[in-house]
Amino acid sequence: MPGGWSWDSPLPFLLLLANLLFTIVANASFRVSALSPDWRGFLFWQVIGNLAGLITVLTLTGLLRYAPLHVAFAVTTGLAVLGVQVGAAHLLFHEAITPLQWAGTVLIVVGILLVGLRP
């Protein structure tokens, strides 16, 4: 594990996917909460978002059994930016993403590959 991931089992990959999914759910929930017309909707979506956020913390903790902190944090944070930008903002909320922002997305992908996939 010294430089990158330990892929001895499928668990690191599953933890990474769960981390990404729950990061998207958390941030989308906060967006819905912000748009809620009443306090009940606001509070409900805040609770959902915070529970999903707790799961992201737990999955990151699990990933730290298989990867060093500097790798696991960089990969999960980079994937979170991509997941929220593309998965939630663009696909779910139909927010516009400019060509320059898409270029930044590509650079994030390159950065994730350079940090997370090195031998």
C-alpha cells in the first residue's frame, strides 16, 4: 500500500463507490433543502443530507485501511467534485456547466489518475 491503493479485495472499490454515491446524495439533499418552501422540507432534507454525510465519513474511514490518507482523501475529494458537478448539479438540477468548467472537470480526472493510480 505505500504509494497507492491495495486492491486485494473488492471492498476498497465498493467503499469508494459508496463514498461517491453518498456524497452526491448529501449535496443534492442540501440543495433541495435550500429550495424548500417551508421549514419542514428544509429540516427533512438537512437530516437526509447529514446522514448521507455521516456515511461518507464512515466510507472514507474504511478506505483508509486500504490506502494512505493523502491518496484516499485526494481521490474521494476529486470524485466528490465530479459527482456533485456532473451527477447532481448538471443531471439532476439541470444547472449549466460552461466549457471552461468542463475543462476543469477533465483536469480533475487527470489529477485523480495521477494521485490514485500510481504504483
